[in-house]
Amino acid sequence: MRMFKLTTLVLLTVPALAAPAVAAPSVDQPPTLVARYNFDGGAVAGKISDLSGKGSSLTVRSADNGTVAINTEGAGRYASFPALCPTTGTCGRALLEAPNAPDLNPGIRTFRWAASVRVTAAQLRGKANIMQKGLAGAASVWKLQLTGKTGRAQCIMTGKGTGQTFSATSAKPVADGAWKKIVCERSATSLSISVDGEAGAKVTIPATLAVDNTMPLRVGGPNFGASSDMYHGQLDDVYIQVG
């Protein structure tokens, strides 16, 4: 009688290889509104509220009895700054000021600052500073100004610790008595300007250029110095975004 040997076949289970991890797509964060003033609420107790919710209200500051008037046009309101001073003597001057805040110091981040202006060539003498944080020749600066010779808009940045200054200039003059929306933007290595959507100059800046200072935000002028570049036109919808 033949004997048969049974062999048991053992099957080894090999674990399945895990699928490679797939990185989640990067999502650009929307810009954060850190200040906005449209003047529709007027000046309450000498202050103009910040609509961004960040709490940096503008305070009216004046010299020689100057004032910022809040005027009505259609369904909205706007700010009107004192008239151009005569070449001799004194006259009223005024500006708006909000305290220093971290959100107003962009460092090297993407940063946008903008305003709607209405001004004529007759209201310009030299430069006119619309909005800024920092002063020329002191630490770092971001600024929107009008040139006196041509009435063009300029976006200006001076880097912290470097003294390097860069400016982007609008394609056309803006001092024609009509409302103009001016937008300045710093993004990575570029500084650009547009007026009513029309692009002006775009200049290359260092990626490391940072603006961070302890100065207040000022609208309508840098200070009340004898040679200050005060703005003498009308202003609306001032806003600042980071990111």
C-alpha cells in the first residue's frame, strides 16, 4: 500500500503598499483690509471711524485754525482739505491722523494702499502728500503723493535700514478736477500704480525691502512744518490692505 504525504501550502499575505501622500493644493489667502475711511459717517467728536473694524480712527489735526470739511455729494460724503496757502503769511492747515499699529507696517508683505482724489492743477504747488506712514529721511516710508510739476500720482517706498527709495508714477496727470481712484501696490519685487484701472509705471524693488516704523498714519499732509507738502483737494474712500 503506497503512502502519500500531504503538503500544506501556506500563503503569506503581503500588505498592500500605501498610496503616496498627495499635498493639499496651496490656497492664496485673500487680502486683509486693515483700514478704510469713506467719510460717510462724518467726523464725530473730531474723529472719523475706521470701517475695517481694526479700530484706528482718524483724528482731525489742525494748525492756524485750519479744518477738514466733510461735504455731501449725491448719496455719499467726502473730505475737503484747506485751500492752498498764499506765498506769504500764514493760513489754515489740517490733516488726519491715526496712531501707529502693526497692521499698518507691512514689512515685506504684499501691501496695497489707495484713495480717490479730486484736485485741480491750481490746487498744487510743489508736492502734495495724500497719505503716508513715515517721513522722508527718517526710517522707512510708504506714501502716495502728487507731483507739483505735472500733477501725476506717485507711489513711494523707502526701505527700513537701507535708505533705498523707489517710486512708481502714473501714466497721466490726475489734477483735472475729476474724481480719480489711485491704487498703489507692493507685491514681492514690484511696486506699481494705477489710476482708474489704467496701469502706470511698475518698478523693481528688492524682495527684502521692508517698511516698519513707529510713525502714525497721516492723510492730507506729513506734518505742519514750514515746507510741508500739504494736500489741498478733496478725498474719498481711503483704504489699506495687507496680503
